[in-house]
Amino acid sequence: MAKLRIIPNKRREMQVQETRRKLFDAKAKRAFLDHFAATCNASAAARAAGFDYRTAFRHRNEDPEFGRKWEEALRIGYARLEELAVSQAIAALDWEQPAFLEAPQDSAALKLDPAMALQLLREHKRGLAGVPKPGRMPAAATNAEVIEALTKRLSAFGVHVGGGRKRK
């Protein structure tokens, strides 16, 4: 049964209407976290839960409890990705692996491309270690710094910068 809501509509003060709004509620969060723990892929987990990845990231930033569960799922997913990478490496060696190393067959992680799994492992390992991505973080300049930089560059072109016009 669809949920009902009361809204103003079509020159009437109030009207009852079925809602089409889909909420990122506890059930959707659980579906997201389950898939995220299996794959370590936030975009795929959000799609599996029926939402855009930005919704999941927004809730992670705004809801501290969901943020903690996200980190826990990330640690679980990272361990699963490592397990998958090791099991694929063992399979590539044509070595008979012990039963305790076999991954469950219904795992969503088994559907990952090995190159994608390795890339996700690198990114999450860097994130878990607290190492930022390479490159300089963009910084916002103050007004004084902007004015100083513009003045320096304009003066290099012979343009006078300052109050009023320059007279000869």
C-alpha cells in the first residue's frame, strides 16, 4: 500500500495524495551496507539499493551512526576483496586450494573484474591507512591573495592598478 501525504494542490487548500518519494530509510541503508560490505563499491551498492551514490554519501556525512556502519562495512569489504584477490591468485597457480580458502559462491564480490578488485583494494588500502590521494588539495584563496596575484600579473602587462587613473 502506498503512503499517503497531505499537500496543497490545484486551488484547494489541502489534498490527500499518494507519495512517490522514495526514502533512504533503515531498510535501504541495510541493503546498501550489505552490498557495500560485499563489494567495496559505493556506486554499485547504491544502485543495488535503488538510489544514487550521492544519496549514500550525503547520508554518510550527515548521519554519524550510518557513517560508522559505512566504515565497518568498508573494513569487511576490504577483507573480502583481499580474500578474492588471493583466491584468484591461487587459482591462477593451478594449486589445489584448501576448503577454508574457498569463497562462498553467492558472494557479490565474485562477480567483480579482477582489475577492478585490485584497483578498489589499492584505493581502500590508501584510505584505511589515512593516506590522501596524490596531488595537492585545492585551497581557497583569500581576497587579499587574489588582489595581490592580479596586481602582480597586471603590472607585468603594464596596466596600472589602484585608485583612480594614472596621469602623465
